[in-house]
Amino acid sequence: MENDRLFFPHEEGDDWEERYEELLFEDKQFFTTRVIVPKVFRARLEKIKKREAAFRRLSGIIPREPLPKSECQIATTEYLKSIYLSFQKDKAVLFQQLYLAQECATVVFLIEKLLEYFLRYATNWKLSTLNDTNEILLSKELDPSELYSALSAFDQAGGESVNEIETLFFEGKNQLLTEAKRLSLLLQNEME
């Protein structure tokens, strides 16, 4: 019981459900405003799971929300632009479900789905050789409009897969290389 107070922080006289909703809102903000870094997201999920268990033990309130269906599918193509657009569309659907979630278990489920889908998406960006990564920050993604413009230019130059980025000339080449390196490093980080 003492650990439960650590995992579910509250003051005497707090309304249990109101405090739960406040913390849930903070979790949603965390996941929707940060760059996806799987290890960071998983650490937050573990914290949420412990808090959820503590809340249920302390309050005796049982979960009421069924888990949503989440059927995101990565585009079955080698075209980076199509893969990117597909991922953005499905991420938006997951975030919409996340905003509607009223239980921690639903948030955990949706973020686990997002991570699974993100890693499949990132695999399409994996470079066969990885060099000059000293300046790359895992937590700094390219602005979506800049990335889309660079992908459009890459597409117009005849580019399809990630390993063609270095061989073609187009506007935004450096941005695409930076994003490919960032996602390749994230995948490499996952394997460690």
C-alpha cells in the first residue's frame, strides 16, 4: 500500500477519479507532443502500468473501457513518400483514439500499437551503411512540411527506396539523409 501512494500520487481528500483523469491527460500530452523514441515511450508505459495498478488497488474502481480496435497497416510499397503518408495517416488515427481514451489500459494499448507500427515504418528508412551520425539527435525529427517537400522532390527525381537517396540529385537531399540516419540509429538503438 505504501508503494501505491508513490505510483499514484495524490493528496488526502482528492477525488480519485478526477486525479486519475488529470494524470491520464498528462500521459496523453506526453505521447502526442514528443518525438517517438521507443525506449523513452516504453519507460513511460511502465510507469503508467504501475500507476494504473496502484490506482485500482487504492480506489477499488474497476476499468470500464474496452480496448479499441487498431488496424494500421504500413503501405506495401518501396516508395518512401507513400510509406510516409501512410504512416502519418495511421498515426493520426491512433492519436485520435488516444485523445478519446478514458482509461490507462487504453492509452498503453494504443501506444504499444504506435510503437509497433513506428518500428515497421522506420525499417523502410534503414540505410545499408551508416556513417557521419555524430550530429544526429534521436529526439529531433524533421519538420513534417520539410520532410514532405523533400520526399516529393525525391519522388520527382525518380527515387523510390531509401538507398537511392545518396545516388540522386534533388532539393532536400540532406534532410532525407538526416531523417534516414535518425531512423536507422533508432532501429540500431532498439537492438542494443
